Amino acid sequence: MLRILIVDDSRYQRQLVQSCLEGLGRCRLAADGLAGVTLFREALERGEPFDLVVMDILMPHLDGHAALSRIRTLDERAGRPEKTKTIMLSSLDDPENMLRAQFEAGAGVYLTKPFEPADMFEALRALGLAENPLDGGSCETS
């Protein structure tokens, strides 16, 4: 079972993403970037790092770009040989934010809201976390 961190200031979006991923692992939820970084650090300290982070960009206290940058620093300090797999999920669909998320912050996949269930499973497959994008949890968008 995967350990999954979902960080989004929208309760609805957190629940939607959780419903997509709950069949694949155990989800922890955070309502902003600062809380997400704290949960990530605590999991590392317990020796139970997250396998996947799903991060929104536009959030209070600490946006997704800055939060993911801090997570990357925590990964490095912990001596983890591989970066935690990350999906950036945002309503921002401009090339600048997409490039910043993927190349500066190191997100593996960038999905725009609203997303289709197949998009989430394709992202998991692209990250090597799902063999078949239709296997695993279910995702309802209505």
C-alpha cells in the first residue's frame, strides 16, 4: 500500500483526489502547503516517508511551488536516493506554471483542474505507481 499525501486548500478537491487514490494506499490530507510540509517532515522522521504527494499550487500560507521545493530539500537532507513522486494539481494551465512545477520544483506530473479520472490514473502510470490506469481505486468527478 502506498503512503500518499494530498495537499490542497479545497476540501472538495482533497476528498476527490482521496477517492481516486484510496484503493492504492493510505492518504493523509493537508489544507495548505505549510501543513503539507510539516506532515511530510514528520513522516520522514518516523521512517515512514510518503510514496506520492499530490500538491495544489494556489494555497494560503505556502504555495505549492514553495512547498514542493521544501519537500525536495527534506528528501535531500534525509539522503533519499530518489525524489518522492509528485503530481502537481492546479487550475493554472499556463506554460509558465507547468514548467516551473516540473523543472524548478521537480514535479513528475502536472494535471489541471478539473481533471478526468483517466488523467489521474495515467499520471500514476507515468510515475510507475500503477500498472494499469484502470486498476486500483475509483474516481468519481460528479
